[in-house]
Amino acid sequence: MPTADKTPLVTPILIAGCVVLMLSFAIRASFGMFQIPIATEFGWPRAEFSLAIAIQNLAWGIGQPLFGAFAERMGDRRAILLGAVFYAVGLIGSSFAVTPGAHQLLAVIVGFGIAGTGFGVILAIVGRATSAENRSMALGIATAAGSAGQVIGAPFAEVLLQSYPWQTVFVIFAVIILLAMLALPFLTSPPAATKKELQESLGTVFLRALKDPSYTMIFLGFFSCGYQLAFITAHFPAFVTELCGPIDPSGMIAGMGITTTSGLGALSISLIGLFNIVGTITAGWLGKRYTKKYLLAAVYTGRTIAAAVFILMPITPESVLIFSAVMGALWLATVPLTSGLIAHLYGLRYMGTLYGFVFLSHQIGGFLGVWLGGKMYDLTGGYTMVWWIGVGVGAFSALVHLPVRENRPTLTAAA
């Protein structure tokens, strides 16, 4: 048996990757907390800052395969460092921005920063450094680290915004992402690929994947994941603040120290992240034992039902917390399953680029989810239509994964 198969589950590479993902996603998950402060200070329509977050998501998606290819050619650590620099520059620049156009332009830089410090590069490193036996679980743990960042990100931003102007909070976040680079020396891994994979060029493998209907279906299915997650991350705190029923001062919510709907909005994002830690690790564990395409279909079905029930019911503090817990358990459960499926189908050599291109679909969905949220709010005064679009695309994703062929015919062809 190859030595790689004896690699333990928990390694310095996995721990370091988790640190970078946690801090990167803590910052990313907090942007929804800036919707109301920035719109209030400048008197902007909700759509203006929403468009900046939407552009950030799109730039993240475009940057993901680019950073994946850069990492595979120039080295993982250089790619991550470059991403951190983009992230910090974008955040500091945003702290000085006073027009919608400036925020939207700088969102491109922030989006590229998230791409360089996010799933595409880090999961490829973790995947290569982990044995086939442990890979699905390791990818789940790394994804859960991003969720841990979400647990602390929004509440941390809420606390900082109580004491500092939003501009200062952006600068603090820039320092934090640069400090994450202390984990960089540990982030290196051998090219855990077969001899045939090492001999093939990126163009050859990528073209083969594009010709495979399964890759196309995975690409299309990831769209709704981005739509739902980005919409909720960017708009749910404002949605809860404005539309949730009052908090009973003698009830359970107040007993948790939450007395305002803005505090409840921050708690909801944190709760999603908390339950997602369990959800992603569970998804990684299940992905090792069961067919990944059926697990993905089940996750999308669960999200679809949860969103439909939530929007049909009265929006109360209790329903917000229940929805956050349920959606959190399903939140990033798609990531270890999707990335693990791509590694299984097309190998590890170019996993970063192949997953990055699929992630572009995720971020196109994210762009539309955030932008439509702001646009429809300004046009209709509410988010109802955007929620129902999310229900529809979620049902589509559940169905489109069913025909995926979960085998490796692409790696058996002669070179």
C-alpha cells in the first residue's frame, strides 16, 4: 500500500488550512452587517452596497480558477499570500470609499482576495496532503473551519461596530487577514497524483472535464448553492432587523442576551455557522460511505424545503433561530461533497483549477442572489420574490445531480 494511504487525518497542513479559512470566512461572512451602516451614512438605496457585495462574489468566482491555476504553476503559498494582499488592500481601500462606484470597484479586489485565501486553493492543498481513506473527512473539517469563521465573524463585526465607525472595522479586518499568513509556512503538500495525472497537461484534463456531462451537471448544480448562501449572508441580518416580529423581553431570546432585532440578525448568521460545523463534518463523513451525488441531492432538497417553510410562516424570533439552525446544518455541506466528487472523477493534480471553475457557477449564483436581493428590496420593499427564486433553483439543483455518473472513466483513457 502506498505511503500516502497512511497519512493521518489531522496534520499541520490541515490545521494551518483551517486557520486561514476560518479568518478569511469570518471577514467575508460579516459584510451583511455593513448594509445598514453604510446605506444610512451616505443615504444610498439598498441596491448600491448590495451590488458591491454581489460584485465581490462574482470576482471571487472568477478569481477562484485563476488562483487555482496560479497555485498549481507557481506554488500554493505564493497564491495564498497574493490573495491575502488583495484582501487587505481591498478592505483598506473600502474604508476610504465614499461613492457606490468606489465600493463596487474595490469589491473586485476583495473578491480576488477571498479567492486566494478560500476553498479553491486550501481544499486542493488539504486534498493532496490527505490519504484517499481520510480525504472526504479532511475536506469536511476544512470546510467546517470556514463555518467556524462565520460563527465569530458577524457577531465580532457587530461588537466592533458598536465602538468604531465601519471604516475602522474594515482596517481591523485587513490586519486580521494579514496575520493569518503566520500559518503559511505549514501550507505545502506533495503532488499526490498518479503517474498518468502528472504527465497530463492542465489543458488536456480541463478539456476532458468540459466534455463530460457529469462535470456540466455539477457546474450547473452549484449555482443555487451560491445564490442561497450569498443572499442570506448579505441580506438576512437586514431582513431580520426590519421584518422580524418583536422580541419578548421575558422570553427565551431575551434570556440569551439578545434584545434587538439587529442583534438577532447577527446571532442568526453566527448560528448558521455553528450548525454548519456539524453539517460539513457530517457531510465529509457520509461522503466517505455513500454516493456523493445522492447526498448532494438530499442537501439541496433539504434547503429548498427549509426556505419554503420559513417564508410561508410568520417571521418571529423563534422561527429565525429554527431556520438558521436547519439551514446551517445544510449550509456548506455541499462543499466537501462537490470538491471530493471532482477529486474522485478527475484526480488531484488539477483539483484546484477544476473545482475553481465549478465554483465560478456558485459565485454567479452568489452575484445574482445578492444583487437581486437589493434590487427587489428597492423595487418592492421586501425580499419575498428573491426567496422564492431561491426555492426554485434549489429544487433544480436537487434534480440535476441525480444523473451524474460517479465513476472515473476519464482517467482510464490512454494518454
